[in-house]
Amino acid sequence: MIDNWMGTTEASERLGVTSRSLRSFIDGGQLTAFRFGRVIRLRESDLEEFLERSRLGPGLADTE
């Protein structure tokens, strides 16, 4: 299976977060990314897995 790749701008837009937040997820090991020279790329499947791991269950959104 060949995966679709995206840059950090596209990935942050798909997640609805800032580029800084996306890089924080990557630096924290929560989201897998790849560096090709000076370019960072993410696989669409890794982004989907990150979203599933981030899903909140019932009653868990009221943490504030």
C-alpha cells in the first residue's frame, strides 16, 4: 500500500491546529513525522491513527 504524504501546513489544517501545535505533537512523540532534508512530511495514515488515539470517550471532555 502506498501512503499519501502531506506537509506540515496541510497536516495542521486537517487537524485544525497551529503549526506550532503540530510540531509540539511531533516533538512529544505523539505524532510520527519524517524529515527529508529540510522538509518534514507526514503520512496520512499516521495522522488518522493520531486522531483515533486522541478521541475522547463520553464524559471526558469536561476536564476544565
